[in-house]
Amino acid sequence: QVQLVESGGGLVQPGGSLRLSCAASGRIFSINPMGWYRQAPGKQRVLVAAITSGDSTNYADSVKGRFTISRDNAKNTVYLQMNSLKPEDTAVYYCNVHHFDGIRVKDYWGQGTQVTVSS
């Protein structure tokens, strides 16, 4: 089993910044990729950004140039630096990892952290 603990959400004014963190713990064999999704009220959960163990990244078009995903493989932690935040970035942000235990790949999700962008 893998546990994910997220932190860093909150209330911020438009144009502000936040940094989300997600730490994985448990019986970890291989985690790849790691990523962030978000879900706004009444909308589907969508990919925000993802990063592989080789640091290849993928971003949603809506956040390119404003958000940066990174990971610390030694700490099994993924980060999302969010700059120039807009009201439309308001959502619950979920950490997601694919864990390979040597036999199969399983998806794990964090509990979610609220990000609210408002003046």
C-alpha cells in the first residue's frame, strides 16, 4: 500500500502563488509517473501536470508557463509551483501516482487540497 499526503493549498489573491506538495509513503517499489489533477465544482477531474522519474513533464494548456511540476525521487515527493494564479484555477487539487510493485501497476490518489483564488 502507498499513502499520499498533500499539503500547501489555501486562499490566494489573483496573481499570487502557492506551492503544493505530495509525499508518498509505505511499501514503495517504483512510482512513475507522479502528477496533479484538479476538479472544480460541477466539472470533471482533469490533469494539470505530470512528471516521470526522468523528469519529462506534461502540462495542461491552461497552466503552461504559470505552473511548474517537480519531484524529489529520494523523498518520493512531487511538487506543484503555481504562479500567476487566476480565479479559474480554483479547484480541489489531487495528487496521483502510478505505483509498480514488481507485478502490477496501481493508481493511488491523495485526499485532495482546496485551492481558492479570489480577491
